[in-house]
Amino acid sequence: MRLELMIMSGVEDGLRLSYNIENGDGQLDEDKNSWKISIGRKEDSDVCLRNDSFISRQHAYICWEDNHWWLEDCESTNGTFVEHADSDARVKGAIPIETSQLFRVGHTWMRIEEVDV
């Protein structure tokens, strides 16, 4: 299983990040048959975005579970948002997210790129 993220704004605009469960990336929960990638400012975050001061130390997770990607806010101070046609919606808990759908943590916009899972 693989995950590719594209950073769409900020200092790291255009950066593509790749994660692979076989390389030991992220956290595997075999009981739930899920895999999650952490996003935050902490050095040990899978996606460490220390250049965005609006990102919490432990801000959000992207999780593969039930054959679908989920975006989960970790009760971050400045929130996690997904782009919608009329306005950005704040994420409460975990919500399903589609490939190529833009989401924002702090001031950084990102999206999941198309990958084989």
C-alpha cells in the first residue's frame, strides 16, 4: 500500500511526498486493518511541516481503512479543512476524502495523488 501527497501551497509548494507501508512508513493497526500517516510540526510526524506555524505539533492523520482514505483532525488549534464548492469545511473527527480533493492543515494546502492501493 502506498500514499503520495502533493503539497499545493507555502514554502514547499509542489513537493511530492511518498509513503509505503512495506517500508515501515506510518502506523499499521492490524486489528482494524488500517494504516495511518501523521501530519504535524513534531519531528517524528510522518509529514513534518515545521515551516507552517499554524500547524499543531500533532495536527491530523490520513488513514486508509475500509478501502477508503479518511482525513482526521487531532483537535488541532487552527483546524483541518477540506475544499468545497461554496466554502471550506472544517473537519470534525474523521471524514472520507477523495483522491485529488484539496485539504488544508494550518496554512498548507495538500492533496492525495492517485496511487495503487
